[in-house]
Amino acid sequence: MPDGARLTREEVEIIIKNYEATGRDTTELKRVLNEAFPPVPPRRNPRATMNIMRDEEEPIEYSQEVIDYDRNHSLKELKTMAAEAGLSTSGDKKTLAKKLLGGG
């Protein structure tokens, strides 16, 4: 091998496999390989991480009153009722029902 020759990670891995096939000790080669080419951790998809975190959240439990409000009123009706009560009109039906019932 000429002085100053450079090998890729794959070429060094092939040399290690050939050494192992002949029963030679590859400890030092593996150490040098990991120094020259440190292992790169796999990249994580941030959206996948967010989904995992979302899946692990505790399910929200609603009172029967909130469920009844959700079932018996439209979103528009609940927003009107919240506005008339001086409450914020943001949120979905269950959130508005909770606000109207004094729980949120």
C-alpha cells in the first residue's frame, strides 16, 4: 500500500472481515476503525417523536354533563352561550362545555 493511502469505512470493514475469516485478532483494527469513523447515531424524525409523545398522553375523561352538552348542542350554540356568559369562545365542543359548566 503506498504511503498516505486512504481507505473508506467500507474498505476497512472488508479487511476486518477477511482477517476474521482467517482467525486473526481484529480488536486493534476495530478500535482504529471506530476512531477514524465514529458511529453516527440515526437521525430521528421530530414529527414521529411528537406523535409518540401524543400517543402516551393520558386520555381526557369528561363528566356526563360535558358529554350531554356536547351531544345536545352545536358548536355554534355553545360559542353563543359562552359569549353570552362572558367566556372565551375558543375551543372544541367539549372545551366549551367545560367552560360553561365552570370547569375550565
